[in-house]
Amino acid sequence: MPLLKKIVYSRLLFLLVFCHAFFASAQIATREYQVKAVFVFNFSQFAEWPAQAFANPESPAVIGILGKDPFGPYLAETIVGENLNKHPLVIQHFNDVDEVNNCQILFINISDKNKLKAILEKLKGKNILSISDANGFAKLGGVARLYTKDDKINIQINIEAAKEENIIISSKLLKLAEIVQTDKK
């Protein structure tokens, strides 16, 4: 085989292997966030908010996403036709924590620890169930952290943080979760 053909074939083979690896990893991430979307929805079914968490009795229950949306269409598909105690579920995207108002669940897709601390500080007292998959999120004062271990999605819940937001987490959900406390550092 001429040298030029060998070079072309070797480059094509490399490109095929690279594309397969890229799409395989993208597919795994997609499956992970499909499952996490269901977890986020389930928080709406296994938690209780105070009446003042809603603008009025007919207002929608908002699942917010702060930062880049990792769910693609999966979260929207999961909540179609669903509600939180007669409040229809809707999704809102936020670029900045200062935009977050009248939100019941907020998925925070930011990994910087200092930014997370600042965000959680600004959310205090807003009756928001904060969720993230960032390392140490619940120990920073977030209500719930979703994390992957042994190819399974697991939950950490900070009951103290939930109480500070006047949110009651169902014992059914607490049985499935690892309970953590806010680090006092």
C-alpha cells in the first residue's frame, strides 16, 4: 500500500476512534442528566413549601436553573403536565442569582466553591430548595446535592439548610439520602 494511503487510513481510523469516544462520553453525560432531571422533579413531590413561597395560590411552581442548563430537553419532558400542590410546574433559566425570585427549586450549575457560597448567601430566606451536583454543595449550605457513585445517582441532604428555608423534606426522601450538615469553617 502506498505511503499516502497508509497516512489517510491511519488518520481516518484515528478520527473514527476519537468520534466514537466523544459521542460515547456525551451519551453517558446525557443519561446521567436524564436521571438527575427525574430527581429534580421528585424533589417537588417529596418536599413541602410554606404558603409564602408562592406569589399567590394559582401561581406556578418554578424549577429554576442557574448557570448552563445541563438537562437539555429532559427536565422539561419530565415535568409536562405535572404540578406541585396544584401549582403547575414551569422551568425558568437564570443567568445571575439576583434574577431569582418566586422560585421553589433551583438547580445551580456552578462549581466554583466561592461563587456557590455567595449564591447560597443571597438565596437565604427565599424558601428555595437549592440543588447542585457540585462537590461539597450540601456542606456549603445548599439543601441537596446529587452525585454519582458506583454508576448510581445518590443524594445528600442538609436538613438544617432545608429548615432555614422553611422547607420540609419527606421522610421517604430522607431515607434514601445521606444526611450532611453545613461545614462551619
